[in-house]
Amino acid sequence: MKQGILAWLIGLVALVAPPARAADADAVLAAAMAGTRVPAMGVVVLRDGHIAALAVQGVRDNDGHDPVRADDPWHIGSDIKAMTATLIGRLVEQRRLHWQDRVGAMLPEWANVMHPHYARATLADLLSHHAGLPHDLIDPVGRAALFDPAAPGTPREQRLRYVVRALADPPVDRDGSFHYANTGYLVAAAMAEAVTGEPYETLLQREVLAPLGIARARFGTTGAGEPRGHRDGHPTGPDDTNPPFFAPAGGLVLPLDDWARFALDQLAGARGAGRLLTPGGYHRMQTAHGDGHYGLGWEVVDEYAGHAGPALVHAGSDTNWYAMAVLFPRDGTGVLVVANAGADMGGDAADRAVLTALVPGL
């Protein structure tokens, strides 16, 4: 890390925490990356409604020597699902949607191709992964065509084409069990678009990002002069990630401090002081539904790394990055960590090593 960047980072952390905390986090990142092929990592520690530490380590891509910087953007994959669920919660509290709205009633023009099981699924079923949907569109040829960077149409139009095809797939079961499905979040976004007449991207920006002061987030992946994702030992480009229409389930990049703004609001919401939802709205998001351990956009577990919960946990990866969030609403603490490499290069293991090192000390 260049001296100027390190000085800037330590100065930032000094505003909100003892300088030693930044050094601790930096050392933890270095240790977690050792023995992996991860080029870079970033971490944020949250405590008492603030960023207690923010550290980055490594290089933007493994073909060069440009160090990552504290204000660089990172791809957080499925960690956007909590933001999508928050958006839907906002629309519910505005009475533009209802948790019991059914897919068939909200997308009636596709009833002739929709499997009857999905027609009965509710908005809450979709966001808690209880709609019986497969993880993704089953047909690999159809999926490849929709994911083609040259596919025509706007992200909203492409998203609807995906949703219509996915709703014709047979259910993985019909008993209301938990089955994690990216598709459910795309269907929920299509329902929000149908009732508002606006694209998901506009809605998320206005209803979730802007109210929290998150100004540097964008959909897609990173670009020139920014950290790059990695897979199979090589940097990846914009055509190697999820297409823009996939954003509601996994397609957002933003700096660590902006991601922290959202996480801090989730923690505040659990204490009745969130800015986006009513206390009941946060409670619904952060409470497990049905037979699983998943709320709305969050896995809810009893403990994590020896720290008593309830803990809100989520991982996200487009196979080029690996991001994880662990929040403890009761304590108002948490850790966000990301690596610019997928699981095949050790991104998942490195993230978990960071969490194992930092969570017990929260």
C-alpha cells in the first residue's frame, strides 16, 4: 500500500476509532490472503452506529501492481438482496404493494405460460425463498442467450424476458420449503416495476440508496482504474459477470463506506431508529420465515464465529468476487468483507478467515 493512501486511510479511521483498530484490520486481511490467490481484500468493522475500522490490502488486479484504495468500489453480489428486500418493504409501507400480493395477480399477462404453483406464490414467499423456484433459469441455452452481452433491450425488458421463461420452469417442490433462488428476487423486482411503472434501478436509487447518502453505487461491475474481479487466476471483465438485468439478485458495486451506510441502517432499524422502514418493517426483514433460517434478504442464525446472535448473515459472489456481511442487531455491531476473487482462488475462505478473526472481538 502506498504511503499516501495508508496515511489517508489511517486519518479516516482516526475520526471514528482508535488508530490501532485500523492496524489490526490491516493485519487480519494480510493473514487471510496468505496461502490464497486473492489479489485484494477490504473490510469494514461496525460498532456503536459508526465505522470502527476500514482497511484494504492488495492490488487491483493480479496483472499489475496498482494497490487498492480505501474509496475503491467492490462487487457485493447477492448481498444486494437485502437492499432489494428493503426496497420492496418501502413500497409495501407506501401501500403500493402488499406482502401477500400473488405473482399471478401482479403479472396477469403471463398467466398462460406461468406454472400454477408460482401464480399462488406471494411477494413474501419470493423474498424468503419459499416460492419453490429453482436457483436460476433451468434451460442452459435460454440462460446463455439472456446473459449474452449483445442481448437486445433495456435491463427492465431483459429482466422480464428472464422472469417469463423462469416462471414456466417446474417447481423444485410444492410444499413451501426453503430453496434459495435468485429468480425469486427478479420476479419480485418485476412485480415492483409492474405496479410503479418504473425500472428497479430507478426505484432502488430513489428509495434506498439516495436516502442513506449512498452516492457512488452503480449496477454492473467495476471498470478501468478500479479493482477487477478474478477467476481461474486471471482478471475478468464486464462480460464475465452477471448482466445488468440481474441486479436485484446480484449486481451492484460500491465503496466500502457506502456499503457500511446500508448495514448501519439495518442495525439502527433493529433498534427502532432506521431511516428507511418502520420498526415492524425491519423486524420482518430480520426474522426467519417458514422452515428455513432466512428472513427477507438476510440469513438469520443463532451465532456466528462464537459471537451470540441473532446474526444477520449473507454471502455474495458472481464467481469473480466474494463478499460477506455479518451483523449483530442486538449489539449494533458487524463486519463487512470482500475479496476481488471467487471461490476457486480462495475468496470465500479468505472472507471467512477475516470474519473468524474479527467477529469474536466485536
